[in-house]
Amino acid sequence: MSLLEIENVTKTYDALTVLTDVSLLVETGEIIAIIGRSGSGKSTLLRCINGLESIQAGRIVIDGVEVNDPGTDLRKLRQQVGIVFQGFNLFPHLSVCRNITLAPTVTKGIAEADARELAREALVSVGLEDKIDAYPDQLSGGQQQRVAIARSLAMQPKLMLFDEITSALDPELTGEVLRVLEEMSRTGMTMVLVTHEMGFARRFGSRVVFMHEGRVWEQGPAADTLGKPKTKELETFLNAVLH
Amino acid sequence: MIREFGWIDVFYLVAAARWTIALTVAAFIGGGIVGVVMAVLRVSGIAPLRWFAFLYVQVVQGTPLLVLLFLFFFGLAIVGLPVLPWIAVALAFSVYGGAFLGEIWRGALQAIPKTQWEAGSALGLSFTEQLRYIIVPQAVRVAIPPTVGFLVQLIKNTSLAATIGFVELTREAQLTTASTFQPFAAYMIVALLYFLLCFPLTQWSRHLERKINVAA
Ligand SMILES: Nc1ncnc2c1ncn2[C@@H]1O[C@H](COP(=O)(O)OP(=O)(O)OP(=O)(O)O)[C@@H](O)[C@H]1O
Ligand SMILES: [Mg+2]
């Protein structure tokens, strides 16, 4: 059984069909890079995976739990699926420590003191342990994004989703965030990331998934797929982003 | 008998100001409770609750406060529920305050970006947990100035309670004027008393705003 099973998923917003018959299996430890043009449905797919959006047909199953089953406790499920957004979405009124400890203390009943230790560990893994008592607006964009990653990691998820997490950052800050992802890849974390960083996708992605017009248009091992695209659409896309 | 305007009149006016304060406090507490409920209903995920709160706010905001007062004072008596003026006024002001505070606080809640809710739900927090830990603490900052602004209006609007027999500050001034024939003195003192009630509030609001901005 795969950790994440997406089977024939269709997602519509009223008359607009955003995802059509999308299927994808992700095994534990895999790193999936989702690429594709703007509007091809990449973000929507990620949001469907952790139930932020509902689907109109098909199934999404995470570790045996069906996301769209009305009987599923989505809150429990989301504790196991971390998501990091392009815009960081830190809580500006809370310290870095509290940003990280809020969910563990509230949803898992972890004691405040233990939670701080948890936060410290999560911050060590993103290289920001000295910022534990800072506030989000005292941090650079790259640091904020690393805190957002640490916040998700502190929930000890089985699966991490990343939606263009470096798109709002300049190249230098992008580098520091990508290094954190590299580090995570070594710990065997399963990751699905929407990215424009083709270099990162090639080096660390176990697979590349190219989405086009709401469908999984082409997928395969990262190096092959990026090096020898089989479809004209992927070739066009790669030419556009690489040149 | 016309008598001189004297210290005793000042004393009566100050005493009547206590009623203005009491009415304001009652209205703010009652209106605050109703307002919180309405604001939360307006941002809830359940459409009929949102519509209900919307309708409530629209209807009440479209009704003159005086009409609400009469409705509760005379109306309840007619349907067989004779109420003390005190209760009628408290109810009417709660209904009225609830609509305005509900609208102010809804605005404050909605001023917080949707992505904050989303970050909360992505971490597995429930609707109420998101409200409590993420949305409300941020919305309070936005809500303070308009809430105090409304409170100042409320202090002044309590004078309408005079119409159903309440002797608060403005009514007391009328009575004083009737017996002393010195409207200028009486209403100057009334104006001063209203100012003394309202001014500290606006100052306190500014102070809070400043403090919160520093903390953020
Ligand atoms: N809440 C919504 N309501 C209606 N349409 C939406 C909504 N969210 C997304 N869409 C539409 O769904 C389509 C796919 O959007 P999505 O955000 O998934 O694309 P994307 O591949 O992530 O693009 P980008 O690279 O620009 O982030 C777009 O046409 C978008 O306009
Ligand atoms: Mg997107």
C-alpha cells in the first residue's frame, strides 16, 4: 500500500474543472516534484490532498485513511500531513516558539515545557534555534519560511506538502530554504512539492510529475523526464522555464 | 416656583450621570454578548447561521433606537409581559448594541487574511481553536478603535432612555431647567459631564492602540 494514493480525482469549482481524472501513487520516502504552467492545478491538487478543498470524484487515501470519507476526522489527518505555503502564513502575533508549539499543545495536549523543547528541536533542523523567541516580522523571508517548515515538522507528519515555497524569495534566500529541504530528504521524509526549481527537482526528486490543463500529463524518474520529455507540452514548458 | 441654579443642581446632575454610566455598562455587556455571537455566526461555515446574523444586523440597524425602546417597553407589556423600565431599556440596548458591535467585530474578524485560517486548519486546529488562538487575538487590534467609537455613541444615546421615564443625565437637565429656568448653566454642566465620560475612553483607546502596535 502506498503512503499516498490519488485515484481518478476530479475537482471542479462550479462550472470550471480544475483537476481531471488525476491519479498518482506516492511511496514512503519518495520526493515528488510537481511542475507545470500557472493554472494547471498544482496548488489545487496539494490542497485536495490534505482536505482543504473537497473533490467531486475519485479517492485520495493517506496511509489507509480516505480524505474524502465524511467519517474521516480531517483534523487528525492534517496532523499527519504538513503543508507549507508560498506566503509562509506564520501567525504574526505569536513568537516563533509559540507559532510552532500552538498546534502540538492544542491538538495533542503536549505540555508547554515539552513543547518548547519540541520547537527547539524543529528549529535546529532548519538552522534557526537562535530565533526561538523572535517574532515573525523580525525575520527575513527565508527565515520565516524555515520557521513555517519547522512548524509543520513539529507535528511529526508522515507526509509533507510544499507549494512553491521559494517563489516569494530572492535567490540567496531560496538557497537556504532548499538546503533545509535537502536535509529533510536525508531523513527519509516523504515530500510532494510544487516547484519551479528544476535543478532541485532533478537532483533530489525521485519523480517528476508534469501537470497540464488539470491532468497528470507526463511523469517519470526525475532525470529522464526532465532530460527527455515525451510530450510536446512538457518540452515546451521546459524550454520556457529553462531559457 | 422658580429657584436659583445652585450646587444642589450640580449634585443632582452628577448623580444622574451614574444612571448614564449604568445604562452604558448594561448596554455594552448585553450588546457585547449579542455582538460576539453575531460576529462569530457571520464567519461560521454554516450558511443559514450566516444569513440569520446578517438579517438580524440589517433589521436592527434599520430600526431607530427609539422604536426599539418603545417596542420593548410598551410592546412587551401589551403581549402580557409588563417589564420594568430598567429591563426594557437593558434589552433594547442589548439588541441595538449587538447589531452594531456584531458588525464591527465581523469586520475585524474578516480583516484577518483567509490564509491565517488556512494555516490553522492545515495544522489540524478546529474552527473554534482557530478563532481563539489565531483570529481573535489579531482581530482585537483592528476592533479597538471602532468599538470605542461605538461606546462613545452609546453613552450619548442612553439619553433616549429618558423617553420611557428614565432619569439619566439629559432628563435630569430638563428637570433642572424646568425648575431653575437656567438652561444654559444646566446644559453646560451636562455637556461637561458627557465630555468627562467620553474623553477618557478615547484616550484609553489611543493608549491601547499604541501599546498593541509596539507589542506587534
Ligand atoms: N477558489 C477557487 N475558485 C475558483 N477557481 C479557482 C479557485 N482556486 C483556483 N481556481 C482555479 O483553478 C485553476 C488551477 O489553479 P491552481 O492554483 O491549482 O493552479 P497552479 O497550477 O497552482 O498555478 P500557479 O502556478 O499559478 O500557482 C485556475 O484556473 C484557478 O483560476
Ligand atoms: Mg499554485
